[in-house]
Amino acid sequence: MSAKKRTFSTPHTLVIIVCLIILAVAATYFVPAGEFVRYKDEVTGKTLVQAGSYVSSGTNPVSFLRIPMVMYEGILEAADVIAFLLIIGGAFELVNVSGAVLALCRTVAKHLKGREFFVVPIFLALFALFGATMGMSNEVAIFVPIGITMALTLGLDKVTGMAMVTVGAVSGFTAGLMNPFTVGVAQDIAGVPLFSGMGYRMVLLIAMLVIDTIYILAYDRMVKKYPEKSILYGLPNDEKFQADQAPQERMNGRQKAVLVVLFGTLAILIYGLMVYQWYFEEMAGLFLAMGVICGLISGLSPSKIATTFTAGAKGLAGSALTLGFARAIQIVLSDSMIIDTIANGVANAVNALPVSIQSIGFFLAQTGVSFVITSGSGMAAVTIPLMAPVADLIGMTRQTLVLAYQMGDGFSNLLLPTTSSLLGTLAVANVPYGRWFKFMFPLFIIWTVLGCVVMVGAVAIGY
């Protein structure tokens, strides 16, 4: 008998997360604990880190026996995101049963026949606008079903549908033309005029969108020619977003009414986010109401609405657990008090670099810190006060420092398994993290190279 060829199988996302938790716990046994002195800034009211105040206090290990308990704590800490995710799953299941989104996509596809690839740059630009102005991140999961359905209806790859929404939003979020959650916070801390330097960040955004468009279209054309090279090849067909082969009938009155409610909800969402800074509570309530209204419009009984909603939420239960477990990594690093140790080490490493490459070092250091501190505003509060004195010493402007921060924070948002927005989006799209990593990692490397070029350019022009 001939020996069977062994092939590598990507581990389940939950397995990857558990391995990262174990590595984090192991790190607490040899990485020393430490803290910075923190103070409340009288002008901004923000809690900042005092540069040069780091004090080490020996190791503070977390017991391996605590791992199951830390996982449970992670679920509790991520309860708001998990609840929002389950409600999104139930609400969109009620929209999907009406067939309204599929009918709309069929209508659009009919008019775009032969011009399918124009959809990708249009979607990228649209969601880049959302990311650049209102900092769209967690909210992007809401739009993913529409992007995937549109892509499949046009004969594009499912991953293309997800990417043209998420990659666009993250590109805008990274450039942060008027992003209050990252650029706004960082510039405030750095003492730079709010949303200043927008012209150079616009250059960054345009460069990212060009790269995104070329990369996504190249992937989709490769999959069309070699289907076995799809990152989802070998997985069971996902019928949730799949367009059937039934004759393309015109939308009926109920479907049109569902679409009015859907897009009306999205308009209210955007208004609420921009004007009232809505968060998970308001968004969850809005989409819960949308789901019930769409169910009633579709002619479903109250019991059928409840059954359909439960089925939609059930489909995301496993991913919700993964999201909670991912939060456990942050808990381990926080409880062992090694986050400040890592941040201090990064700042010292940048300071030791040759002056000629310190600007690139700032950017790469911020990228490294984003693996530990996943909150954009939280990362600004820790790293900007640490890096600002170093930047002043070498003659690098605070504006360039903020630019390094925003790219370091933004580029990793579609790569790190600890990012709740990414896990939520993958859950809605039903794409395994390991498969998505294969798609995203090359683009992340390209973005990183772009970031290095942008930093050198910023120093050259005295940005």
C-alpha cells in the first residue's frame, strides 16, 4: 500500500486562540511585570503615561490552572460585543428570509453585466469614506452580508465580497482623515491641531485604495482561472449567501418594503454614530427592531419571527465564544502587568536605532504594540506620551509620530485574532480565521512596506 500524503490542515480558530492564551500565560513567567506612572491631563481630561516613569517589579506569573477561568472572564468582558453579534445574526436572518437583498443584488447585477469589476473599487471607496470619517470598525460586520451577496450574484468570489467591505473600511480607518477615535485622540495627546495634516493622509488613503483594488481583483481573477487556489477551497458550500438559479423575478411589494426598512436603518445608524456617538447598546436595539419589523413585513407570525431570529443567532454562537476567548489574552497580559513592560521595551528599542531609520522604527514599533494593545484609543494613551520625547530628541515632528501610530494601529486590524471587530466580521461571513489569514497576510506585508515609504516621505517633507 502506498503511503498517503499528509497535508496541513488549518486549525480551527478556537484552537489558534487557545494556543495564544497558553503562550501569553507562559510569557508571564519570564517577562518582568512593571508599570508607568499615570496621571490625568488637566487640559484634555485623559489619563496619560508619564515618560521615563517605568518601574519593574519582578515577574507576576499567571497560573496555567487559571486558563479555563480566564476564558470565562474573557466572555464576560466581551459580553457587549457578543450580544451585539448574536442580535446582528438574528436580525439579518429575518432580512434574508424575505429574499429582498438577493433580489436587489440581482437587479444591480443585471445592470452591471460585463462590468463586474467596477463594483470592487466602488465598494472600497464607499467604506473607506465611512472608516475615514466616523471610524467604522465594529459596525462593518453589519454590511458584510450585502457585500458578499452582491459579489456572489455578480459571479465574484465570496472572499472578494467580504474584502471589498472590510478592507475598504480599514483603509479609511487607518488613513483617519477625520477619525475621532484614533487620529483625533492621538493628535490631542500629542498637542497637534485636531485633524491637521489631512492632505498627506489623503495621499496615504489613495495609495491604499489603489493597492487594495489591484490585490483583490488579482485574487478574484486567479480564483476564476484556478478555483482550487481559493482560500475557501475544500470547505462546504455556504448556502447562506448563495444566489439560487431560479428565474430572476421582479421584486414584490414586501421585498421593496423590507429594503426601505433596511436602508433606512443603515441611514439612522450612520447618523447616530456621527452625531450621537452611538455604541453597542443603541446599535443592538436599532437592529433588533429592524429585524422584527422586517419579519412582520414578510408576513411571519410572532412565533416564526422568534424561531428565525434564534436560528440566525445560533449560527454565530460558536464564533461568539471564540471572540470571548480571544479577550482572555488581553486579561492575561493585564493581570500579569507586562503590557507596560512590552511598551517600555519597544520605546527603548526605537530610541537605540540609528537616526536614519528611526522614523521606520517608530512605525514598526507601533505595529508591534498593536499586537498587545488592541484598542486604538488605549494604544494612543500609552504610546504617544512614551514616544513623543524620543521624537522630539531626534527632530521628528509630532504629526509624523501620530502618522506612525495610526498606521501601526490600523494595518493590523484585519490580521490579529484578538481584534473583536475582525472576529465578529468573520463570524457573520462564516469564514474561518486561518483561511482569512492566508488571504490577508500578503496584503498586510504590502501595507507595511507602504507604511515604511510613507514614513520616509513624511520625514523628508517635514510633515
